[in-house]
Amino acid sequence: MQPGGRLKIKDLLRSNSVGSEVTAKGWVRTKRGNKNVAFIALNDGSTINNIQVVVEVSNFNEELLKQITTGACLKVVGTLVESVGSGQSVEMLAKEIEIYGTADANTYPLQKKGHSLEFLREIAHLRPRTNTFGAVLRIRHAMAYAIHKYFNDRGFFYLHTPIITGSDAEGAGAMFQVTTLDLNNPPRTEDGKIDYTQDFFGKSTNLTVSGQLEGELGAMALSEIYTFGPTFRAENSNTPRHLAEFWMIEPEMAFYEIVDNMNLAEDFLKNLIQYALDNCMEDLEFLNKMYDEELIERLKFVVSNDFVRLPYTEAIDILMASGHKFEFPVSWGLDLQSEHERYLVEKHFMKPVILTDYPKEIKAFYMKQNPDGKTVRAMDVLFPKIGEIIGGSQREENYEKLMDRITELEIPEKDMWWYLDTRRFGTAPHSGFGLGFERLLLFVTGMGNIRDVIPFPRTPNTAEF
Amino acid sequence: MQPGGRLKIKDLLRSNSVGSEVTAKGWVRTKRGNKNVAFIALNDGSTINNIQVVVEVSNFNEELLKQITTGACLKVVGTLVESVGSGQSVEMLAKEIEIYGTADANTYPLQKKGHSLEFLREIAHLRPRTNTFGAVLRIRHAMAYAIHKYFNDRGFFYLHTPIITGSDAEGAGAMFQVTTLDLNNPPRTEDGKIDYTQDFFGKSTNLTVSGQLEGELGAMALSEIYTFGPTFRAENSNTPRHLAEFWMIEPEMAFYEIVDNMNLAEDFLKNLIQYALDNCMEDLEFLNKMYDEELIERLKFVVSNDFVRLPYTEAIDILMASGHKFEFPVSWGLDLQSEHERYLVEKHFMKPVILTDYPKEIKAFYMKQNPDGKTVRAMDVLFPKIGEIIGGSQREENYEKLMDRITELEIPEKDMWWYLDTRRFGTAPHSGFGLGFERLLLFVTGMGNIRDVIPFPRTPNTAEF
């Protein structure tokens, strides 16, 4: 029972208290009917389903009923009765209706008719009131909760890595600068440069692109940690796959070799998708019907099949022997493009694929070097429709080998002293990976544009709301 | 069972498989002994307790044993045996020892002796390896998980509100600017001002100070939501209670009046503290012994007593009649200082207090106005030792009343159109509050400085790691 004696519509629809008086509160999706009886579809966001409120017109004030239009917010007290025609098992026979807030039919943007996803992005403050975004946001919640539950159940500790960072050591992408300096008239040093000693942190700072390096510090003390926080890329990429601000999950585990890392990633993804199937089926069915008719089938397929595990070198052989005409070239040493990844997953293996042992030149400095001197213990998990959903690796735990790469790549050692300390003092084999939360949601919801799986997307020229 | 057949030390210490061969991996806390037998205390972060590894010196290479010093990382295979002297019920009789990483005794900063919290802040990359920070970080994890579980169990949806924001509507504090402009030579408009149309988002942007306003958008569609994310204040406050980057939890609920909001806040806090008592007792006992000998007593007291609920006006009367000499003045219309809050909680009522109905002038524009024309339906939850731990209110749902305050306070309407839309279209009574996560952790851990309850604190002139 909610405050004010309210029952959530999700609970009302499951209730077997037919005949009893109940209270519902929510927003009008539609009103239809005739001069004798009106039918109001009421939704409160607890479920994609509406409760039908049946109104005997003669029992209510005409002016009140006129104000009940799409978008209005109501309190309804009434009797729960068995339903014949509403599509649900029960409906409400209204006794009292109170209007909390009206929604002028001439100006309220979310009228009954369908709206394009592009238009709904412009009213991101209202789109959670639609079936589509209600479903997406409920699934988003369920996936976030499933992630925390998965790691908590296994003894991982949630580590909050910093958002504002003083170093760009990971080099994962272009960064946003964070400052309190007056841009119109910044303090300058004698030689005319910006005087960052006067900035808030006494030096130049940026928004984080990854919590991994700090995550490793946690793993080297607590054994198994994970991060789940916002990360940022200042890249001018206006694509359906890129956001300037997105959420990332990065587990990091001491004593895990690359195979353990792969096992965890596969089990983790399957667990999350199974959680969605177990807990979000009504929302998935809606999305399956409206956006992607293979969605549920695809989710079930992923949880019930082993992922293929394949070295990069063999993947290159497969792609070169395929005879398929790709837009981007395929040859050993080049990074794989989305088209190559999707060919392997969707055409060749017809299964998720974990690619391993990439050439060291196309991967980050911290990945564990293989004895061949050419490849590193990287692993990318490739999914149908999405391409890369997880990227990870075993980490180089050997101080000298790590230093060699840092020197080769001319990474400033002054930014790395604390990271290097983990290899100086009690180093251990360890591994980890990163999962882009919105990439996961694209897969689980079947939506096609990443702007539609986050409440308030940030992209070039867009930071509204 | 962990990868490589490892058992976590937490599980080893609870195991009743005495006599069987087990594998432990972790970091050496101490080594002591004599020429015949060595005792190694090994910790892997899964628990504050160490497992004692007993080493028959004659069975091992002398050089290997020499390298086992505080901070070294080991794999130990051995027999689990009943313990007589280690303080735990079981210990390990070592058969094989592998050193993953040494820790040079001359340079490793975390030697056996105690270290000041100030010193440990300078090596925040290593401090999770200490008893104190292991305990704090495990409790931090447990509290984060308890928060997600609490809301998930009650049908709240986790909403990710934006970190980068284009408006400073809430006015909660000084903001950090986020930019990709070249500070050395920023583009300028014809009249010499910074040309923000050329910035990444096409306008000036900042880091969020609160997700509340966007949270309200979610509540007006999904009924009950909560945020849990980083928030920022660019205030030059070098105190034990302030961070520039901290985490906040902000639930927002449609159809909640102020009393429902108070009920939720009280139940929520008690639930979290009970979760800590149920799940973190070993860590709490350590902190109770080392830092705050009233800690556990205080936690138990809070969960087992009703919070006092009191209007601000009555609180002022109590403070003025108290005869107590305060540093800051007390009179109706002035905000309460920490000393006043703590007097009410610690001296007068000896219980947590929820203060309500503050003068509107000292509270935010969005709080619901009382009929008296002077006060608003604010509520602050005051805790012993901490002062304000939660601040919240019922929100003004009436469009005209809200607009009046916005006009009075000269808040730019152009930044607020989307917020105002919630009052234009289907408005409803609603309420919410904010809990500073690190404030909660100060209370639950008994630590005295907020820099010691977050892994990597950001404060003026400090953004290391």
C-alpha cells in the first residue's frame, strides 16, 4: 500500500480483490466512450499496462469530465471489477475522481497519436510518459539493479572511482576540461600560458574516460571490485552509437587470468539478459512488437549458447577467406571495424564471439604481453546487432614490461607513479573489462539509437534539460 | 570457488573443511616467527580478518622466505588446520608458496606500524590495503548495495540524471565549468565575449549540483524514482565535511505529501543502518575499537527510536529558551547552523530530529508554500554527530505559485521551461529528498573526515590519482 491508500497499477492489475474499493493515481493515456459511459486508460509508470477506469457519466460533474484529457493527472477511487473488454483481467468502476493536474489538449505535446523518436528526443522531459520510454527506463533500472546484485552476490565491492581526474593516462579518447577559471580573463604565467596553479585543483583537470586504472588500485587490495559510473568522451561523433556522457561498468579482479576474465564476462552478460527475460517480459514484448520483432528470440539465443572464443589472428584468416566485400580493409595488424565484427557474429558463427590476443599496437599499454612479442591478452566480446559490447584484458603485472610500453608510447611517467606502484609493491596477475551500459541497453531493448536508451542524452550541441 | 582453485579468506575462515588442502591468495600483512617456524598474516580484502599461514622454515627455500615481507603478494597452498593461537578458528599449514610480487621493505610505505590518516590520504592508491580503509570501503559497498536494494524492493526506478548540464537552475552552489574550448585562445564573438556556440554543446555547460529537477521529470511519469550519482560543488571549503566531488541519492515520488516524505526518509535511514549492523559487524567492531567507541551503540540507538518531528518555529523557541551560548545567533528567519542542529539532537531531544516548515527565504524556490505565506514544506533530517544528513521537501506543484517564486528570485525562465512543463501538464503533489552518501558514511563508519570515506577525495588543490 502506497501513501494515501494508493495501490500501484501494477499491483491493481494483479490483485484478486475484486469487489473491494481501491485508489489509483496516475496519468490519463486515453479517454473514449459515449454520452453514457467513459473509459479512461490510466497509467502510473509502474507497468506498461493501463488500468481501465469506467465512468458512469451521469454520476459526475460534466465540467470535471471535460477536463480529463490525455496527460491529465488523476486520483480515482472506485470498485475493482472483473473486466470484459479492456484487455486486462480487472478494471475500476469510478466512484470519485479528483483532478490533480490538467493537460491542455491544444498544447500538451503527447497526444494519442504516435510520435517519431526524433520528436520525442526534443521533449526528453516528457517522453518517459510514453509506452516506449516507460519500457526502456524500467528495463534500464532492472539492468542496473541486476548488475549490482550480480557483483554483490559474488563478493565484489562497488568502488567509486573519481569523475574529475588530473591525468589522461588511459588515453581512451578526447576529454572535457573541468575548470573554475574565468575564461574571459584567465590568469596567466609570466610566459603567457594559462596559470593552472590558480585553477580549483591547482592544475588542469578533465572528466574521466575510464575508471579502470583506479579500479586496479582497488583490486590490488580488495581482490574483486567493480565500478559503475559516468564516463565522458569529447568526440564530435554524431552517430547512433556515441554519447558524450555515458555509463560504464568496469570490474577488475586480482588473481584472474584471461580465461577467468572471459568466463566472468560471458556469465555476467548471460545473467543480465536472463534477468531481463525473467523480470521485464511485458516491456520486452512491447518493444519486440513495436521495434524489433527478433528481440526476445535474440535474447534467448544469447543466454542459451556458448560464446565462441577465437584469437584475433584466426578471425583475420576467416575474414580474408570469406570472399565477403567489406568497406574497410582486412589485414593482420589492423583493428576490426563494426562490419567485420558483425560478419563474424552474424554471418560466420551465428553466435556471440570473444576475440582474444590482438596485436599490441592496436590495444592499450596496460594489456599483458604474450610471449610471442606481438600480441596482448586482450578480449573483446562481440554481439549480434551491436558489435563490441565488452572490451577487456589481462593486465600486465610485470613492472619492467609495463614500463617498456609506457616508455615506447611516451606516456608521461609523472601521471603514472601511483599506477606503477601497484606493480612495485605486491603485484599480482589480474584482469578486468568494461561494459558500456548503453550498449548493453541497445542490445536488451532492441532500440536502434543510443540517444533513446539514456534519459537525457548528451551529444555535440545538445545538453538540454 | 574462485579461479585457480582459490578460496577467499572470508570463506576459508568460515570453512569447516579442516584437514583438506586449500589455496589462498593475498597480501602479507605481517610476518613473524623464529628460525624454525614463520607465521604469515595474509589478507585478500574479502574480510578484515587475516588467515594465519604457518610455515615450517626447513621445508622452504631460504631466499624465498626472505622475500616474504609486508605487502608482498602470495599464493599459498596448504592444509587447513584448527588454530590454537591465531585469534581465528582455523589457520593454514603451508605446503607450497608462490610469490606473485614482492614489496621492498625499504620503499613500501605501508609497514607494520600505524600511520596517520593524513599520511594515508597522500597514498590513497595504497590505503585500501589497510585495515581502516578496507573496512570503510567494504561498508561503502554495503551501503550502496542496500540503497539499490531498498528502492528496488519498493518499486522505485533508478534514474540516471545528467552530469553535464546546461543550466544552473537549482542554485545549490558554485559550479565547475565543462568545456572543450582552447583556454589559451578561445573563440570570441564580435563584442569580445567567449563564443560558446563553438563549445562542444553549443553553449556554456557545468557539472551538476543536483539531479533533483530532472528526477522530478522521472517521478511525473514513473511515480517513484531515485538517483544515485556524483554531484559537484566548486566551493573553496577546506573542511572535514566538504568535498568538491561527492555522491548523492535523491528519491522523488509522485503522490507523496510531506508526511509521506518524512516516513520514507526515516524508514530508509533505519533500513540502511540496520543493513550495516546485519552485514558489516566485523568492520564496525574494528572501527568502534579504533576510532569511535560509541559507534555501534549510536547505530543501534538510531534504528530503535522514533525520530522527533518538529516545526522550525518550535525549534527556534527551544534554542532561544535553552540558555545555551551559541557562536551563531538564533532568531526566526535565520538558517540553523551545525551547532544548533547538534544541540537539538544531542542535548535537547537526544534523538534524531526531522525539522519541517522552514521560512521560505532560506529554502529553495521549488518547495511547496504553506498557507501561512511564510514557510515552506521543507524537511531536514538531523543526526547526532553529523547534523543535517537529509534535506528534502514537498515540491510546489501549482504552476502559478511556482512561477511567482521564480519571478521573485529572478531565475531565468529560459532555463526552466522543461521543469515548468511538469506543472503545466498533469501536475501532481510530489516530494523528494537528498541524502549525501558520504555524510551517511561518516555516520555509519564513525570516521571524522569526509576525505576518509571516499576512495579518491577531490578537494581544493587535490585531484591526485
